[in-house]
Amino acid sequence: MDQFKKQPRLPKFAIPKRYDIRLKPDLSACKFAGTVSIDLDIVAGTRFIVLNAADLSINPGSVCFSPRNSSKVFEASEVELVEEDEILVLDFAETLPLGLGVLAIGFEGVLNDRMKGFYRSTYEHNGEKKNMAVTQFEPADARRCFPCWDEPACKATFKITLDVPSELVALSNMPVVEEKVNGPLKTVSYQESPIMSTYLVAVVVGLFDYVEDHTSDGIKVQVYCQVGKTTQGKFALNVAVRTLELYKEYFAVPYALPKLDMIAIPDFAAGAMENYGLVTYRETALLYDEQHSAAANKQRVATVVAHELAHQWFGNLVTMEWWTHLWLNEGFATWVSYLATDYLFPEWKIWTQFLDESTDGLRLDGLAESHPIEVEINHAGEIDEIFDAISYRKGASVIRMLQSYLGAECFQRSLASYIKKHACSNAKTEDLWAALEEGSGEPVNKLMNTWTKQKGYPVVSVKVKDQKLEFEQSQFLSSGCHGDGQWIVPVTFCCGSYDKKKSFLLQTKSETHDVKEFFSDSNKSGIAHSWIKLNVDQTGFYRVKYDEELAARVRYAIENKYLTATDRFGILDDSFALCMARQLPLTSLLTLMGAYREELEYTVLSNLISITYKIGRIAADAKPELMDDIKQFFVNLFQYSAEKLGWDAKQGESHLDAMLRGEILTALAMLGHEETLTEAMRRFHAFLNDRNSPLLPPDIRKAAYVAVMQQVNSSDRAGFESLLRVYRETDLSQEKTRILGSDKSLPL
């Protein structure tokens, strides 16, 4: 048996085709019992069967293999659960016959409290605390619920049966076929699933209400939540129905299952999980309360729902072959969730906010300890390490960069071809590149390998000389150290106008481009008096460093509102990163920040606020004697937009203004702005007297809570006690999150 230990993958003696799983959870004792019958194809002569299992008690006497078309039953002579490798090794006394057969195993397990595998979550009903049973199998925890081939390439169909308390709701991937009540218990049988990976199997047992709707082609969509919260599920339900219809068109393939359930789980480790047909969510990512949720909560629900439903095609229908290609699942779903949200809510200008995703990816990938998008995974224990901003955010950003380079129509057409070709199967990164290369005629594989197979990204430096632009790439490291990476960079730039745009692939360390054609003969002063913007609309995953002359021109363009919000964001973010890496002086960054005094775009100001906090922390540590001056500089930076927005929502104002108001007022509260603190406290006290007071709507509550905590000290805890009371009285997860985040402040 030792030959099977410490191996990255299971041996290929047997291929699972179908699972028949029966589970009986005991919610009081927090245990479960189960049986599984697995249709196998024995493809190589062996007396061993090796599959995954962990944290289970296997009943050795139950283990047997029955070949098809034979009355002989092979009983396991030895059953060993190797916990260290999470494998179950079954040794039979003689070689198993080739061909189809059924492997039967009985087992027991614990409904754990680790939020993975088959676990328990708690909720309150009529003042009584109760347990529910929930599964979370990604990346490799189906093995904690039933013995299986727990690898994404080992796809099979699943027939699930549950024995549960008769008063509870029991959900799985597929619709119910039959429900038999027998006193306190009922047996619920579900339709057999289409072919899928083990990590997408799902079961939830508990007490729930639901709201329901249908897509135009008859797919039933339901949102489940705790009893009494159904109105909070209506927004997500609407988003889900419309998103399913959009993806059917975009991917040119219909949704593969007859129903889609989405359910809010009180105790949930991730934001959400894309189980086929039964998507599980943290409550804050699915539920939206019209009265007490902020605009930012509404946006998060929309993007998370769109992300998880994208997986129903990209991940569930077409699945990565191995966890090395995780980024293909997560990066793509992140990117396409913005595409869907922009389609549903164009007024949110969500692509500008996508830059927050890019910034997170750039921040992590600027570390010397970063990793490539594609990481070789040699053990299940390593998988969790790559669920990070590289897989999700850098992955999404390089897909957006590629889509921008190839063109939206070509990209969509090639993607639909890829999904059709690999439906119900598995694919690698190279399979996607091949489809896009075939559809576009561009060297996609060569281009993208420089972005997925090496860590890091470049900073493209540009300077002007004799009406020529000199470009140079070098690896950007936030430490300021030198890196030796080199990329094929899709560079875009415009000069003086967005009508004058040029693009090229920077394939070497440096390149020179003549830009005389961008300027009319009448413009005698030429390039010196026109702004130049690289990485137009920030579609490229790289930083830009301008020489002093070009930086001054860009600053002029920002002050005069010549640039788009995405480009204003990018210039600011790149300058901050270069400053932190000691490639630009702080004075240069502060001068640039001054150009944003009249900024009113949510995403740009949000990033400006974030940068302000970071500079404040550094300054407080390095030059505490300058803090009063620095605070005043920042207050002056935000006062124009704060005065424009005011404290109260205006008739017909945008969703983005509602989000911005909260962030600006929170920033001023953190900076200790007296007028903001006074007004915030006035409104907070009105809210304490009446939780439905119009003086403190959800979008500005965080600002008020921060103001309260700014004035709490060891001798005056009244504000803290009041805030704690609000926390204990609310049952809305989003409100609790706002309160928990209110003690974050600059160390001033």
C-alpha cells in the first residue's frame, strides 16, 4: 500500500462514472451516516482501488466490488484510511476484472464546525438556536462527506438521497423526484445530475423560506433564506433571472439544469460557492434590505451573484482539468461578473470600479514572493494557497486585457466555441488560448504565456525626445528592487485626444515610436504642450511611469477634466505605487493628488481616500510633527466633493453618489474634521432614538459609527456602549459588518 502514499494524484486504475449517495444527518448529535455505490470502469489490471476519504469512519465489512454481468462479489481484504494523504486504499485478495462494476462503501462522519466538508451552521428560530447541515466541497473536501475520486477531472453523475427530519427543507443540486414522510423523518430523492466534478456536489438541510421566479425559457430560480427574511432575497432573485438569460446568449449555450437555487448560510467561510444548481452564499453576499442595506451592499450582491452564475458555464459545464488551472475558473468568472453587472446596471459604471480588482492584483503581484497565475499543485493541501488575488484579480485583469486586444466580438465568438467544444468535459489554459487564437488569428498562446507562466508584471516607462516616444519595460517590484521579468505588453496610448489612439505590442526591453502624426503642422510647439496617456482606459495589467515633462502634462489634463475616470484612476494608482517603491518622491505624489480637488467620480475618489489613509499611517510613524498639516491637506482635498454631496440624498441622484457620500464622510470623520464629527453625532443620536430615522440612512451609517468611535476614550465609553447596543439588536449581517469596521482609524 505504501506505493499510493504521498502522491499528488490518484492512480488511474478505475474511473468513476456514477455515484449513488445516501446521507442521514443527525442535527442534534452533529453526526451523519451514509452509503455510497459508485459505478466504476476498471481500466487496468489491479487488486487495489484507491480513492479519497478524510475524517470518515469506514465500515470495513461494507466494502465490496460487484462486477457487472457477474454474480461474484469481491470483498475487500484490507481497508486503510491514510489520513495524512486523505486517501482510502482498498486491497482485494485477487485482481479485479476489467470493465464495469459497482463499488459499495458504508461510512459515518461528524458534522464539523470548520465550515468545510459536511458541516453544521447555526441559526435562530423563534428565539431558539438550531443547527443546519451544509456542504462546502471546493477545493477538495467532498472526501469529508463521502469516499470519492475528489479531483476535478474525475467527472461523474450523482444520484442523491437524504434522510432528514420531516419538518426541514432539504436541498441538493437537482430537483426533488420523490419525498416520503415516515413519522419524524422523511426520505428525499433527487433527480440524477448531469456529469460534474465532486467539488460541485451540494446538500443543505435546515429551516428556510424562499422566493421564486422563472427565466423566460422556464428555468425555476429560488432564493432561500432564514424564515422571515424573504423580502431580502428579492433583489438577488431578479439579478439571477436576468443574468441566466444574459449568459445563455453570451455563451451561446443554455443553462444545463432544470432549476437554480441560491441560499444564504449564516456561517460561511467564503463569499459564495458555485455548486451546480445550488449556489451557497454568505448572507451579506445574497441578501439586500431596501431599508437598512447600503448602495455598496446592493452592488456586492449583484456582482457576487453574477460571478457564481458565470461558473455554471465556466467551471461547472467546462471544468478545469486540475487545480493548476484554478485561475481559469476564478479569473474568468470575476471578469464576466462585471460584464453582466454592467449590462444589468449600466448607470453603476462598473467597469471603472473593476479597477479596484486590478489594483488588488497589482498590489499582490508586485511582491517578490508572488506566484505565477498558473501554479503547479502537487498536493491537496496546497490548493487553498492559490485562492488569492493572483488567481481572481490578476486572472480577471489579464482576461480583460486580452479581450480589449482581440476585440469584444471576436473574444465572445471564440469563447462560445471553446465552451461548446469542452462542454461536460475538462480543459486546460492552453485549450482556451487555442480557441482564441483560432478565432482571432493572433498569437494568443505566445502573448499570454508571458502573463500566466511567470509572476509579476512590468512598469512601462515613457519619455519624449525629438517628437518621439521612448518606451522601456522593466519588472515592477514594490520593494523598489530590480526584477528580470519580460513580457509581451499590449501598449495603448493617446496624445491630446482620445480620437488619436495608437497601439502596439512591446515585445522587447525598449522601443521608440514616432508621434509626429498626432500633431498638426499648426501646433509648432508639438508634443511638449499636449498630454499623453499610456494604457488607455487601464485595460493593461502594468504600471506606467512618465518622465517629469509628461507627468506635468498629465496633471494638467486631470485638472482640466480632459481624461476619463478610468485614466484618472490609473494615473493616481500608478503614481502611488511608484512612490511606495521609491521610484517617485512623496512630494510628486502629493502634488498630483492636489489635481483631484474637484474630483466627483466614485471610483477615483474612493482610491484617493484609500491612498490618503496609507500616507497618513506612514506619516504618523515617520513625521508625527507634520500630522496636523497633512490632515488639513487631506481635509481640503475632500471638502469640495463633500459639500457637493451633502449629508442628505438628493432626488434622482445616482447609485454611485450614494456610495461616494458614505466614503467621503467616513474619510472626513477619520481625519477628525470637526464639522463632520458634530453632524455625525447629531444624526447618530437621532438614530438611537428611532432606528428608522431618515437622518441616518444606511449609506452614511458607517461615517456616523466611525465618528462615534473617534470620540470614545477610556473615560468616555458612552458612544461605544450605544454602538454595541445597536450591534446586538440588529439581525442584519451587513449592519453588524458596518459596526465592526467602525473602529478603523488613522493612528493620529
